[in-house]
Amino acid sequence: MVSLFRMSYKTVGLWGLVVGSSVASTPLWAAESSHYAPVGKGKSDAQHPSSKVAKANLKQQHPPQETIIVKARRRERMEVQLGGQAGVLGTKKGLDLPFNLRSYTSSMILNQQSQTLGQVLENDPSVRTTYGYGNFSEVFIIRGLPIYGDDVAINGLYGITPRQLVSPQLYDSVQVMNGANAFLNGAAPGGTSIGGNINLQFKHAGKDPLLRVTGDYTGTGQGGGNVDMSRRFGESQQFGVRFNAAGMDGQTSIHGERRHSVALGLDTDWHNEAETTRITMDINYQNQNVQQGRGGVLLSSALTSVPKPTAPSHNWGQRWSYEDMHYVFGMVNVEHDLNKHITLYGAFGGLTGKEEGNYSSLTVTNAQTGAGTDGFLYVPYQETNESTRGGARVHVNTGPLKHEINLGASSLWNEVARAWGFGKSSASNLYAPIYSPLPATTLTGGNVHHPKRDMMTRLYSVFFSDTVSFWHDRIALTGGFRYQNIMTKSYGYKQVLTDHYDRDAITPVVGLVIHMTKHSSFYFNRVEGLAPGPQATGANIVNMGQLFAPVRTVQYEFGGKYDIGRFSASLAFYRLTQPNSYVRPYGNTGQGIFTVDGEQRNQGIEFNINGEIIKGLRFNGGTALIDAKQMKGTYEGQRAIGVPGYTINGNIEYDIPFAKGLTLTGRVIHTGHQWANAQNTQRIANWTTYDLGGRYTFLMTRKQPMTLRFGVENLTNSHYWASSYGGYLTEGLPRTFKASLTMDL
């Protein structure tokens, strides 16, 4: 059960907005997160319930205020928490999991003024964000492997997240699992989420009424705002309603680029008087629009060097380029306790979306001068998804052994309709763009006015696991499997079946947790990743629509964790392999070809720490070392494209002791060099950015807390290629100013 609580600012102030800050002589404390389960001792959440935990969490909706204050002081300092929703295993404490899982709370989203999911994940040392080729979608790289936006899960369900860009204001937490996860989450419909999983948790109403209003300003002319309100109803507060509305519009810090977004969310929940039945329902709308966005840069195969990055705010994108996306999505969760040992649960989610855009893709043919060609592609895109999951969680004892048995099934239906309109390429230049008029469409693929079905994917699976714990719960051994069926069909422009596959796979899992002390554990896992094969898409691709075989990975991992509440740390060692895919130049035509060749072997070390080092001083960050090589293909032994050998992140916050309510913040992000082609003849340099900021919380005359935030990202205005993943270059963002004011009414 998603346990929901919030403290009244009249009693305990505002902790969620200023972590550890104080005003006057009394610290401002208030829980920002409406989810209690991820940090408790629970073994499930609203999507994967456990009867004991669900009842305990519901009871915590109405505890004495003193209890809430203690919990908030202990846990809500942590903007990053070990643990979260671990797929079919439910919500777990980090120390109890044989996997590497972290949760970023809504406190961090609000305090860092994050406007996209990628900006939230900039805080994670094992995650790097790039853009899709020829468009403006965010692609997340975990353990050297990609996760596309449509393979991000919500409350554990795939297929209901908007493609390309995600508005984080709708979510209570962003959870990141490093590593293969086919057993835990099933196959992702977009063919990624092989090296990790990103899961979002919807917001729900807390114990006390909430009305929070935020206004913000970003870049050189981009304004926005957010309204977050919630309330509970009924004699036993059994009904909860939460509404979120967020939007922004204006020019970004990139010259000529404009972005517009609207996000609306209505989240409701109900439980019966006995608290044995719990239901949540969420419905959301999101619109994202990008005008003259700065896309990726493809390098000609004839180049032996990489062009220097441009000025950070420089924009080589064509003025006619744009992208407009509309999505409606939501889900219903139901859970019921049959008795104290058995809980049944089910979830259904759906999404419908429509996109269209004119995309320009620059191919550089001269690294010194920046000369090249700009392609043109118009794509209308429509998508309809349905996703379900159901199962049971059973707790039984057999002598000295405790069993937690999880069994169930899931399914996903995905249909995509799209078409393509192509135009002639025109001469342009990376450093001195030649802005051409909108090219005439010279070739079409499908009906661009009424796109027809292009691809259909059906995913079915059943799963079973048993976690056996003994020796006073100090040792827990998990064994299980997921049977997965993947069926994909690709259709031609006249609705003729052109390619398909229908394959089965069993993905087993073995996990071991040994609690060495109350606050530390050692873990091991052997797990696999599985996803439908990729389909060749993107601007200026010669094999558009080609369908590839399913992707499968195998991972071995071991590590250790330490968590004392106000401070936590984790260390992981891993090795995984998967088929290697990328876009390579198609001769000197200025076009690219999507290729699957050999496999990629990634092995590495990850170290993370977060929490309060001393009173008033907090840190979260770490480092990731990775050795990613191409194997069994044309370029065996060469480094993988776009995977840095190391990454380092550090976020620090300090409460100024002589200025009550004032907190200063800083962040450093460093990324090692990356290869830009499979031959390893083109390389981009390592890079570092510095961010500074602060926030000040004060009380208005009516005791209403207000928080003023200000930040500068890329303080030194460094110009650098941020990523070469996929075989194309993405430039880092320029110096960006952010300011916002939040009031609880």
C-alpha cells in the first residue's frame, strides 16, 4: 500500500523545501514525500502489497504528530534513499535487496528546480543523459546501456509513460535500479531497459490538506509555474484526492530554441474501514513542444577527428524544425488482503499519444570547418498502449524458514502508427549554420496525413519467486523465474506484414542477502535482461523500419550496503553482456544506417554515498568505473561507443548557522572521454561542469512558509560534447540561471 502522510506546516514547518534549514528559533520540518513505504520496513507497496505492511502503513496515516516529527527528522533529510519498488518483489529497504536500487524524492525535484526527468537523474553518478538521434528525446545511459523515455515505468508498469520527454512535477519519487531486471520488471516494449530500470511513483494525498504554489523562471526568457493541492475526505479519511498542474513556456538558454510544456495530474485513492482493500486511480495529461531544438550531430565515416564543440548557446538547428507531443495516460491499482498471510493485487494502465515534427539532422563532413549537410524528415506518430499486472504475495513459515512467495502474470499491448516524409538534404555548417527554407517533401513512406499501423508488440509473462529467510532474518535467498513471450510485427505502408517474430524465453534470478550487522548487508545476484529487438528509426536512416531480433543480457553482481538512516553508502561490482547496436555513417551519402553487430561486454564498479555528514552538511554522489568493450563482431576489442570509462558526481548542501533558513548548494559533474565510432578513431574529451545555488525559507505574517530558490548550472559556461552515445554527438547545455518561489497556503 502506498502509505500517505504529510505534516502540517503550522505545527512543524517546512522540511521538504529546505533540507535541514531552520527559521527563527524553531527548525522547519515537514515531510515532502507522500510515500512512506520506500523508507519503512515494508515489503510491498500499492502495486505489490503485503498485508502486514499495508496495514502498518495505513495506521501511520494518523499517528501522533510527535511520531511524524521523529520519522521526518530521521528520514526526510535524505533526498536520496536506498531501496524502493523492486518490481514483482514489491517495495523494499535497500539493505534487504540483492540489487542496487535508489530513490530520488520529490524534495530533490523541487529543490533543484528540475524540469525534465534527465535533470533529476543528473544527480546520479551511474546515469548519463543524451538525446535521441534526429529528435529531442532524452535517453538515459545506465551501466553503458540505454533506456528510452517510453521504457520508463510508472508504479512498476511499462507502457504508460510518455515518449521522449517526461515532466517530473507529477511524481513523488524517481527510482533507479542499476543492472539487468527482466525477472523483476519484465521486458520493456521499446527494446531498452537492459542495463537498468527507471520507475516513477505518482503523488497521492497526504494526511493534511496541501496547497502549494510555485512560480519559476529559467534561461533567458522561460517562465513557468506549478500548483500542487491535496485533501482527504470521509469519516476515517478513507478518500484522498491530489491534483497537480505544471507548465512552462519561452526561450531556453540555447539561442533560438523555445520550449513549451503542460502537465496535469489527478490522483485519487480509497481504503475501506478495515483497511483490507485499497484502490488508487491516476489520470494524467502531458504536452511537450520544442521549436528549433538543437539536435545531435552525425560524423561522416571519412573523418579521422571530431570537430570542436561550438559556443554553449550556439544553435545549428534549422528554424523550421519542431516537435509536438500530446499524451493521456493513467492507471488503476487494486489490492485486497485475504488474510494476514495472503494479499492479492492487480493493476491496469493505458496510454494514448500523438506526436508530429519536422526534424533536421546535421552530418559533418569536415571536422575543421564544420561543413556538412542537413537532412529533413517529417514524422507523424501515434501510439496506443495497454498494460496489466496481477498476482499474489504469500507469507508462510516452514519450520525455521520464512517464505515470501510472489507469483503472478503481466501483459502489454502496444500499437504504433507512423509515416515518414523525406526532403532533399541541404548544405549547412556546424559553426555557421545555413538556414534554409523548409524543404519540399520529395518522398513519403506511408500516409503522412493519416498514418497507418507500422508496428505491433505483444508481451506476455508469468513469474514466480520464493525468498527464504532464516537465522533471525540475517540471510535471505531468492530464487525465481519469469516466462516471457515476445511477439512483434512490422507492417509496410500498405498494411502488409513485412517482418515478425514470436519467441519465448525464461529469465531466471538468483539473489542472496547477508545482513552482517543491523545497518549493513552483503548481496549477490545473477539476473538477466530481455527486451524486444530494436527497430531502425531516426532522421536520415537508410534502413528505416528494419526489425531486429530480441535483445538478451546476462549479469553477475555483488556488493555491500550501509544505512543508518541519516547516512547511507553502497558499493557494487558487476559484469553484463548484450548485443551491440548503433548508427554508423552510410558511406559519404550524409545518411546513417542502424546496425546490430557483435555484442557489448560491460563490467564495472559503482560507489554511492548520501546523507548528513555532520549537522547541517549533506552530501550525495559517488563514482562509476566501467570497462565497456565490443566483442564477437567486426570491431572486437574496441571500446563501446559513447560509454565513458568513469563518471563522478558530487552534490553538497550546507545550512548557514548564522542565517536561519538559508541553505547553500553546489554540484560537480565529471565524465571521462568517450569514443564516437566503433573503430575508435573518433573521440570526444572528458568534461566537467559546476553548479551553484541556494534557497531561503521564511515565514509570512500568517505563518505560511515560503521558499526562494536560485541556481546557476554550468557556472563556467564550459563548451563540451556531452555524449557520443549511438554514434552521434550531443553538446552540453550552456550556463543556465534558475529561480523560483514556492508558497504553502
